[in-house]
Amino acid sequence: MSATLTPGSLRPAKPTTATRPVEKRWERLAPYGYVAPFYVLFLVFGLFPLLFTFYVALFDWNPIGDKTFVGLQNFRALGDDPRFWNALRNTFSIWIISTVPQLIIALILAQVLNNAFLRLANFFRMAMLLPYITSVAATAIVFAQLFNRDYGLLNWFLELLGFGHVDFMSSAVGSHVLISAMVIWRWFGYNTLLYLASLQAVPRDLYEAAAVDGAGPVKQFFHITLPSLRPVIIFTVIMSTIGGLQIFTEPLLLSNGTLTCGTARQCQTLSLFLFEQGFGSFKFGYGSAVGVALFAIIVVVAFINFLLSSRLGKKG
């Protein structure tokens, strides 16, 4: 007697555990393999050097001599070293003079370039990257000539106004202004494009609605633009803080490769002081202590800037 076929009997049977395809092990491990190179490189070139710096800072470490454990003696010596405090003052001075105008200029330029009625807007947007892609050495040569004491363009202009020539690299204020001008020139275009990319994601309907309600450009800037840019402002502030407190190349090139950056150390930053102690005097332990102090300062200042920029963005 033949079985009666029903619609339900025509459905394929569900595969059992034995018939299901067994997932291969490499397929489960593949995602971890994709991200593994980053963590391996970070471990070798990031985390290990950082931890090793903390370790070396506890020793009187001579690369060609003895290595004596001294505990926190290197950090106590930092507190009594006027050269460290001088480098700290120089670092903060250059960082403030260069970062604040840089971000303000970038914000204003981004607002201008975001104007849909600006002629040659794409050309100016591409031109913003020119300082960023220019060699640091070439930029240093140009700025050294512009600020030259005897034949610099800036001193020529000051002479026309009735002022005397200024030797920028011979004084703390002048050298900080010169270095900051170079930093601003190199990085304002990069930050401008970051702000511009974020601005272009803001719907123009918001500006049109605000204009209909009677809000002028200033109110639109503080109530629409700044709140919209809050995430990228936080990013640029933190990155500028990290880069500004680690500044090394600009003062080194402008002082013709002198680690003290002048006879009076008028523009020596913490990074230059670290390099001088570690690779100039071969005091690796003391130089590592400078690096640990610099790391702690950057973390604290970056965290404070994060809190301030977040609060200001929310208020805007």
C-alpha cells in the first residue's frame, strides 16, 4: 500500500548535526588574524618601548658602562634641575602660541571655504594641503630667511616702520614666535580640511531656517557651526596638544642642529632636552625620566583639554 503524499511531506528534512558543514578553524581565526598586525606592531614599537622607558628611568643607565638601580633619584633630580623647568616653560609657551592661533585660523578658513558661492573654492581647498606636504627642512629654510636678522623680509618691513632689526633666535620670545609661526604654517591647512569635512556634513537647511528666524552669521556660527564641529574640535585639540608638547624638529632645524637651541637654552623644548641627556650626554636613565615626565604631562594636559573642549562644545 503506497503512502499518501501530503504538502508537508514534500518539505526537505532539516539537516542533522552530523550533516551540517563543520566550520573550519581558520575561518574562526581569520578575523583575529586581520587585526593582529596592528597589535603586534603596537606591542613591539609602542607598548614595549614605553614600559622599558619606565624601567630605565629607575637606573643610572650608561649604555657603555654600569647600570645601577637608583629608584626615584632621577625624578628627584628633575625637580632640582633648572634646565628641565626652562625646557618645560619653553614647551608650554611654544605650544600655546602655536596651537591657539592655528585652530582659530583653521576654523575661520573652514567657514569661508564652506561657502557655496566662493569662486575657485576647490582650488583653495586643495591649496590647504600644500604646507602640510612640504618638507619640514624646506619650511625651516624659508622661515629662517624670512626672520633673518640682517636680510629677512620681516626685519626689512620693521625697518620701514621705524623699528630696529630683531634677532629672533637670540631671545626666548622671538624664538618662540618664530617656531610657532612655522608650526602654524605647517598644520593650519590640515586642521582646516578636517573642519571643512565636518561642516559639509551639516545640512544647509539648518542655516536657512536660522536665517528665516532672524539669526545672523554670528549666531549661526555659535549655535549651529560650533555644536556640529564639537567631535572634530575635540580631536584637533587633543592631537595638537600631543604634537605641540612633543615638538622637536622645528626648534632643532631653526637652531642649526643645536640641542640646547641657543647658548641660553632660550628655545630648548622637553624633547630636545630629553635627546640631549639621552644621546648627547649618554645619561639614558635621566633621559628616560624626562620622557616619563613628558608622557605624564601630555596625558594630563590632553585630558584637561578634552574636558574643556567637550564642555565648551555642549555650551555652544
